[in-house]
Amino acid sequence: MDNTVTWFEVATDDPEGAEQFYGGLFGWAFTRDDGPMDYRMIGYPGGAQPAGGLFNTKGEFPGHAVFHVRVADVEETCARSESLGGKVVTKVIGEGAGTDFAYLRDRSGNLFGVFHQRG
């Protein structure tokens, strides 16, 4: 359902350490994604599907733990965010099958993500 939190992400330059920490703390399981980035799907014990992701920043981005909101249109959501005083940090819009996404900051500087699954 659009405009709901449906994903979370933990980003770190030490993904193996994060797996050990969150796996040991919460019992989360990690499965590598087949995509071009070092991204690992996070599943809960007894969960039927992944609920989040672990992103290897390779030191290129600051570490973070953020929530992601599914939206109908990432481009429009970014424009609306800016009109409300937010800031677009990163935006990736593609074509064909895949995922459009953006990292935004609210007016207080809090980072969060929005995404839309294309075709």
C-alpha cells in the first residue's frame, strides 16, 4: 500500500559485523541480493519474506539506519517534499522493470527513503 513504511535499511562499511550484531541480537537472517550492489536481504525469524536490507557502503556513504516509504511516484514525492521544506539527497529514476528510489531529509534533517517498484 502506498504511503506506508514497508522497508528498512541498515547501511555500513562493515556488513559482516552488522550481520553478526543484528543476527545475534534479533535472530535476523541475511541473504545476498543478485543485483550489482553488495546488498543483503534481511529476514525475521519465521517471516515469509525479507523486511529490510543491509547495504555495504564501502565507505562511500555515511552509515545509517532508515525507514523507507512506498509511494506511487518518486519524482512527484521528491518535488512535494522540497515544497514542504525537505531536501532531496539522492534520487535514482530508471526505465523498465526495477525500482525508483530517493533519500530525502525532512525539515529537521532526518534521513528517510521513498521508493516505487516499476513494472
